[in-house]
Amino acid sequence: MSEKYKVINSTVPTFITITVVDWVDLLVRPNYCTILDESLNYCIKEKGLSVHTYVYMTSLIHLIVTAFDGELQNVIRDFKKFTSKKLIEAIKEYPESRREWLLRKFSFKAQKTGRAKNYKVWQDGFHPVILDTVEKIEQRVNYIHYNPVEAEIVFHERDYVNSSYRNYEEDNTVFCNVNVEPLW
């Protein structure tokens, strides 16, 4: 891993992107997003992860996170490993019209890269960007929350379920499914 993509200080808010291999539109079913919600909440409770902002798009996750109890790269590695297994189980278990195609795709990627045993769901790395100024933090929080609008999935950020936007909205009592610690 190059120095450019290493986490230097896990206690500083860090913008990361976790991408599905080949940009496959995997995160389009509620049960897949529930796996991510539960996994992030587990990492928050058990691994010292703080999630400040997030959005699940169809083929990637954007987050602003810190990790006080451990190295951020280790927490993200464990998150990706666990969610890979759970997502594959869900693809096999629940009705999925693309089941065979998804499994072949993820199996092929595992064989091709040699970096996974049976299936490879996530691309390597997560491209951390340290957010060491208020301007950088504000820019990335707004970028993350505006993603679903930019992708023309919704008209307003508050209408997108798989995002932390509602936790940042003033006077909102309906919060997201992840235990977010807003940055303001």
C-alpha cells in the first residue's frame, strides 16, 4: 500500500470509500443495506469505530470515520471481510434475480486476484483522506449527503434512507439506522 493511502492518525476524521468490485450495483436491496447497518453498529460498539457521516450508493459506501480504540485500517479490513461473507450468504439465501450472475462475478474476481478464498465482494483498499480542517469536513459531509441527489435517486437528501443526512437535519426526530456521531 502506498503512503498516499495509509491512515496516519485514526483519531482524525477520515473520509473513506469502500467500493464493490467492478462497480457492481449490489447495494440495491434493503436486506443488503441492513447487513451494512448492523456491521457498522457492531464496529461502533465493539471495535471503537465512530461513524460521523455515511451513504450507501448502489456500488459503494462513503464514510467519514474515526477509530479511537484501534487502527482504522484494521477495523475497515474486518468490516469488509465480515460483510463480504454476510452479503454472499444473503445473495444465496434471499430471492435475488441476479443470484447466479453475482456469484459468478464475485467468484471470478476472487480467482483472478487470488486475494480471497471463494468470493471477492469489495475492491482492495479504501482510499483514506484525512479531514484536518473544518472546510474539508464540511465539503465531504455535504458531498456524501448530496450523492443520492446527484445520482438522481431522490430529489432531496432527507428522502434517501441509506444515509446519515437525517442525523444532521435540524429538528429531525427520525434518525438513520447507524449510530452516527455527527460532526456538528
